Amino acid sequence: MNPPVATGAPDATDAGPVLSLRDFHPFEAYGARFLYMVPSAGIFRMDDAGGAVLDALAQGPRGLDDLVAELGDRLDVDRLLETIEELTEIRAIGDPGAPRDEAPNDLPPPDFPLNTMVLNVTNKCNLACTYCYEYGDDKIVDTQYGKQPKFMSEETAEESVEFLLRQSGEQPTAHLTFFGGETLLNFPLLQKTVAYANRRAAEEGKRITFSLTTNATLLKPEIIRWLADNDIGVTISIDGPKPVQDGLRVFHNGRGTYDVVLPKIKELLATHRSRPIGARVTLTQKHLDVLDIYRHLTEEVGFFEVGLAPVTTQEHRDYAITPESKSHMLRQFEELAEEWLEHALRDEHHGFTNVTDTIEEIHKGVSKAYGCGAGLGLMGVATDGEVALCHRFAGSPEHTIGSVSEGVDREKQERFLVDHHIAEKTDCHKCWARPICSGGCYHEAHVQYGDSSHANLHYCTWVRSWTHTCLEIYGALAEKNPKFLERFGA
Amino acid sequence: MKHVKPINQKAARIEAYVAHEAEKARDEELDVVGLRTPPHEMDGPHYPLGCSLQFSPGWEVDNRGGTAGLCQPIERDIFDCHISCFWPAHVPDQLNHSPDWTGQCASAQKDWRKLDLIFP
């Protein structure tokens, strides 16, 4: 039980209150020193006095008077005291016994609006990519013999639109993404759903934006025309140059897809100009030449943006990326990131979206309670109308949190939000990258550990290195071209 | 701030918060810190953070690192105080004088009416 105990003044010695370093991650750019505060995700720039104080305290905690005496011959005492006060205020330094700052362990409000709904319009695919999380060795749902219909019905799609309009609450805009399987196998449904959604959104005084992901094999002029006319954002799943693409992205008979998709993608890029077209690359152990893949897709094929993601799979598969290859991959990511920075310093676009996305989060200073918006601002709908955490879990009973006809099961959703909160991830509590990573992808965790609430421990080194690289880029822009960062501010 | 410069949007919010706190600290009415509700909760309800409501391995500080949430004799005389707490409370002292006070009360939720007054 808790009787009151007089604690008196904080630990103090004859040399004034004792100070020590608190929770932050330091980084530098062009000789300037910055602090990334944890868990608030604020970024502060130090002047030389701030740097000197931190260097001195890095040797160990000491009393205020000792600290001032130590640095007083190099720095003006008033300036030193002001700096110490400011560093204390932002909690970069403080009482060694003070409890660590933790983000509040609060659940989001129950009426948190749904922003993005991913509709699995079919669970059939005309390709047989070896690594696919939906059909490959690591699949969660039996898409072939399972209970889900192969194609979503018009009725379910309409109910989904109603669900999105309802769940988006007060938000004026909502986003609908079509996904599969191969999305274009159910093209008639896309046409009907977009028309229906536009009509219903207008009636509700809202706006719905659309996008889809496709393997590009079924693109044809009338579909491309329709995509352009309806402002549908398009992401193409493609792995790179012919030998890479044909290695794992194959038809059911094993034939590679590169020669089929290339002319179709070029036609899409030439015709559909209303939204930027992005490429989404899955990296595997078989082909890890990131630079080669990136150059091919941007310079030779003409994609505006390229996002690269390592394959999600268990470690023993032959296409799973080994730890050594992860560092090789990271070095190439860093090389591309360097190039991104050179472009940004000249106010030019660079299509490596992995950097763009992270810089935006760094600029806003997001400190996440959850690795992503799944089960909260984003939900996936299976072909039968069941609502899952995200598209990767669509159709999995274990990860279902409701249905489009009956709405979200608030009890299940709340249990999910409690179990997956960063506060429950003890592995993450001492990591400085937790404001951005927050434990990582639930699906990655499910495949790797059989538990969606597990932290993505196999990516810790990678995430910290990559976040550090992006912080350095952010610092460089803050020093040399701060105006560029304003575009991330909206 | 003069020497530590906020760079991203979150840092600007932290700077504004620090300035706001400094402004409030100059308010003479708020110079007692021990028992007051933390500044960021001033507008909300006061949550009792007493011993029966939280896990707290030590009693020196509450779960916010301050003393405001610790039990006070005037406001924490609740059922849970009667078992092992040495702190004088207005509930019967079950350690020394009233060992059977809860004898008829197997479950506090159901049997609380059976907790009777003690007459010396």
C-alpha cells in the first residue's frame, strides 16, 4: 500500500542538482548536431554550448556546479546556464533518478474515423509468384478451397462503400483501394463500385478517392482510359529488369511476365497522367541489386515513384533475405537515399519513396502507438465482406474485426488495440527508433512469430540504421534547404 | 529558446508547451507543487491514483514520478487501506484491534453492507 513518503529535494550534492543524459538519439549533418527526442519525436538543433554540455554529461552524471566549472573556462557562464535550462526543459538532460518518459498508454477514441478501406475484389490471381503472401508458402487464408467466394459481389462492394462512408465519420474525404488477388480480374466490379461510390459520396457531401494495385498483365487500352478518366491512382507490382521479374513473378505455367507487362506499363505511363504511377518492388534473396532495379524502373521504364520492400516470409525459405544480405541491401538503400538528398537540395523530385515517406514522418514528429493504421484508420475487406485488420489479413477468421454489413465489432477491435499497443511491446521500450517503428508490421510478425502483436525483432538493426540515415538526410535539409521540408508540413 | 533550436513540427509544439508551462509557473497561485494535479490535466477530472488503483512497486513516487497521486490520510481512507498499511487511516485497523472486521465480507462487491461500524 502507499503511504506518503517525504521525498525531499531531488538528489542533490554540494555541487547542485545532479544532471545526466536522458532519452534521445543524436545525429549530425554538415557538422551541426541534432537531437531526436524519444518518445516525443521532436528534433532540436544544438549550438556548440549544447554540444559541450552533452559531451560532458556523456562521461557520466555530475552536479550542476561541477558541470559549470568544467565548461566555464570555454563558455560564457550565463550562456551555459541558459543552455542547461533549455536542455532540461526539452528533457534531454535531467535528474538521473527521474523515471523514463513513456508515451501515454491511451487507446484511440472509439469513434476514430476510417480513412482507408482496402477492398479485396477477388482472391484469384493469374500469376503464381513464388513468394506471394496470399498464395505462397506463408499464406494465412486458404484462397483455393476456403469458404470465401472467388470474386466479391456487387452487393458486398456496395455495402463496403456504405461501411466506408459510415465509418469515416466527420472526415470529408475517404480513400478506397482495390486489391486482390489480381484486381483487374474483377474489372466490371471496379467500374460499378467507382460509379456507385462517387454517387453515394456526393449525396453524403463527401469525397472518395480511389487507387488500385495490379500486376499489369491485364491492362488494355480501355482499362487504361477508364483509370485515367476516373483519377484512379495505380501501383504496379513489379520486381525489376527481365531476369529479376521473370525469376519469381511468373504465370501458372512458370513463364515469366516481363515481356507481357512492359509494353502495357509503358502505355499506362504514357496515357494515365492524372495521378503519379508508382512501382512496388518485392526484394528477395534471389535479386538484391537495389540500384539496378531502381534505375531500370525509373529511367528505362519511366515510373514516377518506386517503393521497395523486403519479402515477408519465414527465414528458412530460399528467397528469404539473409542477415548478411540485409546489410548489403541497407548499403544500397543508403546510396539511393544519398541521391534522394542531392535531388532534394536542388528542389528536384526523386522517386525513391522509402525516403520520402520516412522524411514526412520525421518532419511531423509522429510518435506512434501502433506500427500502422491497420484495424483503426485502415481496414481490409475480404471478398465475402468480412472486415480484417488490413488487406494482408483479409479472410483470416483470427484477424477479423467485423463485417461491412454489421459494422466493426468494437469489443474485438478494442482487444486488438490493447494487445498491439507499443506499451505492450516490452522489447521496444528501450529502443530510440520506437516513435517511428512502433514494433513494425503485424503481418510480418504473424508470419515470422505466429503472433501479430510480436515486435519485428528480426528487423531492429535494419530499422535503426535506416531511421538514422533518414534523420541525417532530414538534418542536411534543415541546414541547407529548409524550404524543401515545408512540402511535408501539410 | 535561444540556444536549442526546434527543427521539426513536433519540436515547435514542445517549445510552445515549455513556454506555456513557464508562463504558468510564474503564476503565484500555482507555486505549491506537491499535491496539485499535473498541469496537463488541470482541465480534466482529478483521478485518484491511490494505492488500490495502480501497480506501484515503491511508494516514494506515483506513476507520474511525483507525489500528487500518493495516498493522503484525508482522501485515501478506503477499503483497501485496512489490510496491511501502517499509515493511520480512518478504517478499522485489522492488524491489531479489529482482526475480524471483514469476517462477514467474502467479496467486497457483494458483501460491502456487512462491513459494520466499530465501537470501542
